[in-house]
Amino acid sequence: MAQTSDTTSYKDIKLTVLERIRSGQWQPDSLLPNEEALAVEFSCTRTTVNRALRELADEGYLERRRKAGTRVLSAPQRQARFTIPMVRDEVEALGGTYRYALVSAGSEPAPEWLNARLALNPNQSVMHVRCMHFNGNTPFQYEDRWIVTASVPQVEQADFSQIGPNEWLIQTVPFTNVELSFMASRADATLAGFLDMPVGDPVFTGERITWLQGQPVTFAKMFFAAGYRMTTEF
């Protein structure tokens, strides 16, 4: 609901903008109304609107470009300078042809280890998605992901048969914090079958947790086929 008081502060505007982003009223990559329109809506000066939007941009929720307007960021940059990659982009950057295959997807109670890792309430529901990413016909990455339904309720209607969960999340919900871990693990029989490697071979493994304003969004484990090389910029 629009603020109508002539004493509207920039903090009030920030809270309202954040509420609209979190509720999905303003989707990732969508343009906000211009400052003049927001000043009229909130019954305040453009200076007040400008400060609110500037602070939200500094905090990583918005991107502001002269003459191009202000848009909602898919992945806030201040809180997460490590840009979350899409496997499709990684494969295509190598000159390959990206292919995706869903292994399984379904809602289930969060396992105890995940409750402990994400500080979830007992019996909280998660969407568990397992999928494969290929470079042509060659295995590239096996992904095992849990999405917290309470944080992303629209996941219950998501169709992961044609789009991977990471790509879907980037398009659907922003995040404010990310925890990354990298390690070497060994391929068990299941993983070896997916990645076409001998059982017991070392596997480059990544774990990623994202949050939105303190609420856990997703926990993912990514297992990469032999020869994978990760490159990023900070």
C-alpha cells in the first residue's frame, strides 16, 4: 500500500521497496517506477526517494543506471561478490552445447542433518531436486539441491523438467548472503554412474547455501566431472 504521509522518511520507502521485492510484486530484473512517480506515490521529495534507492543499491538489492532506470537485482552484488554461475553459461563459455536432465524432484520433510545445517524447524518441508548437466553428451555436473519451501513457496509449482533449480532460483528469488565451500570427495557408486568415472575417484565438490534476509533459501551440492576448472573474480 502506498505511503501517504507528508513525513514519509527514506527508511519507510526502503522498507516498502524491500517488501515488494520479497513478495514478488517487483520481480528480479524488473524496472522500478522512476523517482518522480515514486515521490508522488510516497508524498515526499525526489531527494528522499533518491536516498532510499541509493542505499538499497549500495546494499545490493537494486542496480541503478543513468538513463536506463533502476531495476531489481537477481543476485545482490554487495552481499555476494562471488557471482553465482549458471552451468549453462559455463558450458557455453567453453564452446560446448548445454544439455540438462532432471533425475528427480519432490517435496519431503527436511532431513535432520539439513535441519541442523540451516537451523530449520522440525518437520519443515523442502523441495529436493537432483539433476544432471551435460556438455553435449559428456557429463559436466551432478547437482543435489534442497530448497526451503517456507522461504520460496512458489517452488511447489515449479517445473524442473526443463530448467535446472539453480537457473530457476536466479530468475525467481534474490538472495542476500551466500556461504561457499569447496572440497574433494570420492565418487560412490551412484555418483560414479552419473559422472561416468570409476568408483573411488576424487571429485571436485562444491557446497552452497544462500539466505534472503536471514531466511535460508537453498542448500546445494555440486559434483563436477574430471577436468573441471573453476575461475572467478572477486
